[in-house]
Amino acid sequence: MPFDLANVLATFQRSLQTVLQELVPSQCLIYLDDIIVHASTIEEHDSRLKNVFERLQMAGLKLKHTKCVVLKQEVSFLGQVITPTGVTTDGTKVKQVVDWPVPRSVGEVRSFMRLDSYYRKFVPYFAEIPSPLHQLTGKGKKFGWSAECHAAFNTLKDKLSSPTTLAYPDFSPYAGPFILDTDASDLAIGAVLSQQSANEEAVIAYASRRLGKRDRRFCTKRREILALVHFLKYFRHYSLGNPSKFERTIKHYSDFATSESRRVK
């Protein structure tokens, strides 16, 4: 298939899904030409790897041996590092952020923001940090690098250079509940999705978004409610099929509810 066709990527993905449909997601995961084979033991890994190779061979597909990595506890995948305990940022990508020079144009600011935004789920309340940078990219704005912009620029670098590992969600019947903490400020709303384990809450993901002009006119209580509603929708797939194991927490909940408890089930 010619590479310049608009639907070539979707067609290739669908073809691989068809070839390995019996193994996805129980034995492997696929994204275009990247295949991750996961297992708990070496014996299980070898067996599943053999299954993948056999099906690819039957379909007439070939692998480049120099790009194959086997028997690894950590692997880079889609700009993230997959480990036995969770997902973390890719050091090579983070280095690009840390080494990024001070932007000298709106285009350079946008490029920096696009790279940073890819890792927003690793940074608490990410959307609020780059507010001065977003103001530079507005329509008709003249580029002017201020002290506030420089502070936001350095803060983003510091946040992303601090390693954060996000835990894997556990959907087993005896797993602890998912917990959603939401909050709102004058500029943004944010949330932390975690899951209760034996002795602690393990963070699954962070999420945030900037408030528009209309939303910023809301009073504090309405912004808090907006945050709760927005992130319940954003993380709804974690509660599908088992809503009783999903708890919601909202900052300042006691301000507008009669219950003294901040956590609602």
C-alpha cells in the first residue's frame, strides 16, 4: 500500500489487529508497527512471543531484528517507559524539554507547549502552570517574553524533570476503589485519579484543563462543581461496569453540602 494514502495507518493497524486478534490484549498490545508482548514469567514470555511470531509468519509479515527487544523489564513505548510497577516518562524526551532554549517567537512557544503537553498526565494541575505562555500565543498578540513567562517556562522544565511513576489500574474483583480528587482555581481545574491499595493510594493519572473566559466568571463553588462534573466524564471508563468502586472527592465540598464528609460515593 502506498504510504501517501490518507488511510494507510488505519488500514495497517486494522491488519495487525486481525492477524493477532486472538492474542490482544491478553498476550500482547499493538500500536501500528509497535508490538508489546507482556508476561509474568520467562516461560510465559517465551510462549507468548512464539505465538506472536507464528501468526506474523503465517500472515507473511516480517520483523527487523535490530528493532526487536526481548526479555526486558522496562521498555520505551510511545514516548513513555513501561515498567513492572507503572508508567513513567521517557528520559530522552524529558531531556529535550530540559535542554529547550528560551523561545524567541510564538512558533517556538507553541512547539515547546506541544512537547510538554504530551506528558501532562504526569504533572499535577499542569494546565495552570503555562498560563503566561498561553497568553503569548493568542490571536493578534505581540511576542514579549516577560519574567512570568520565564518562571512558567522553568517550572514546566522542573516538573517534567522530576521522575513520576503512575501506577497501573487494577480492575480485579478484590481491588480497592478508584478515588477521584478534584479542585479548581481562578485559571484552571484539575484532578487526581488514584486507587486504594493495602496501605496507600497509588496515583493512576493527573488531569487538568484551563478555564475559558465564561468559566472564569463562575464563583468558587460553581468552578468546583464544574471540575467534578468534567473529570467524572473524563475518567468515566474507570467506573463503567462497576460504579460502586468509584469514589469522588471535591475540594471545599463541605461549603455547599450538608455532609461533613468530603468523599461522595
